[in-house]
Amino acid sequence: MKRKLYFLFFSLVFVLQTSAQCAMCRAVLESEEGQSTAEGINDGIMYLMAIPYLLVGGIGFLIYWKFFRSKKNPIK
């Protein structure tokens, strides 16, 4: 169990350091003077990418929790 938690923690830490721009977006945004627009686009892409994973993970957790909760409390 500890091993899974360590893996999850380090995965989340390293995901925060990634760049999530396609090649065309990167070329256009690197050509301008300020990098604030590039950082905003990158943050937006990361946000849009993370939401589906969080939703699927939350639904999976709820299903997992309901399944094992019903096993511990047998129906009489």
C-alpha cells in the first residue's frame, strides 16, 4: 500500500513539471516577447487534461467503495 502511495505522490509531482503544448502552439507562443501567454495556454491545457481523469477516478473510487462496503455488511 505504501508503494502505491509513493508512486501516486511522485507521479503527481512530476506531472506538475511537464509542458502540455502541441508543436504548433509552442512555435507560435515562443515567438512572442512575453511568456505569460504561453504559461496561460499551458495551464489551460493541463486543466482540461486533468478534469476527465479526476472524474473517472472519482467514479471508479465510488464503485470500488460501494462494492467492498456491501461485502462487509451482508444482507440479512
